Amino acid sequence: MLSNQEVAEELLGKYGDQVFDFEEPYGLLTLSTTRENIIPVLEFLRDHKSYQVNFLTDLTGVQYPENKGKEFMVVYHMHSFIHNFRIRIKVSIPEADIHIPTATGLFASANWMERETYDFYGILFDGHPNLIRILNIEEMDYFPMRKEYPLEDATREDKIDALFGR
């Protein structure tokens, strides 16, 4: 049985202080790394002879506008079918330099997930083979999941606040 402790110790032994902020929310091993190390860490987990964490379940973005210098985060969820083991890896990046390497060379499934993350957050995946919008129209000049936009259109008159518990 693969344990969080075993994987965490192996990652620390290989990458030292380039992997940090280890947590286990709800039993899910979670850690952070740098954008320079994300591809080597993903590749290490995928190609490890016994771990075989070879399925990229999800890749998405998050915005923390109040976190200066680390306003955006790219989150990777991986899974080992052999061990039924899951891991979450986070990479914080600044809004002023919103680039991170693409994972499409490791996982074909990263293609659409990175396009979606770009489409909604504007995070640029360097080396992506076709980084264009996937759900929104190409002419859109903003990224709708950023927290700089209101959640609702304040000009709408077809909603009755009382029906929404307000």
C-alpha cells in the first residue's frame, strides 16, 4: 500500500526545498513546487517504477488577488490506478509573469485542460501546441473566472432577490 508519508519523503529526498507546503486535507497528499520543477515532479511521479502515478485527473487554475506576487495558482491532480493513490500539486505564479510550462508532453489530456485554464484565467502554458480558447469565443478580450469581475450582472431585472434568499 502506497502511503502519503512514503511519497512525501521520496519527493523531499529528490527535490529538497523545491517541494514544500506539504498537507493532507481529507487524506489527499498535497504539496507545492515551483514552475521550474513542475514538469520534472510530474514526470518523476508518472515514471516511478513502483508509484505509477500516471493519470492526470485534473489541471486547473485558481486566483488569489490578495496574495501579492503569487496571484495565480495552477493545480494538478494525479492518480495511480495501481495503488489507488491520489496527489495534488500546486504551483503559484505572479500575475506579472503568468507563464508555466505545458504538461502536454507528458499527458495528452493536459491539452484541453490547459486550454480551459487559459480560457478562463489567462494563464499561459509555454510550449502548448495550440493554446487558444476552448469554451469562450476567440474575440473575448478578458478572462471570465478572474475575480476582478462581478459574479452577477447588477443590471438584470428578471431576478427577484427574495426568491434567492436575499
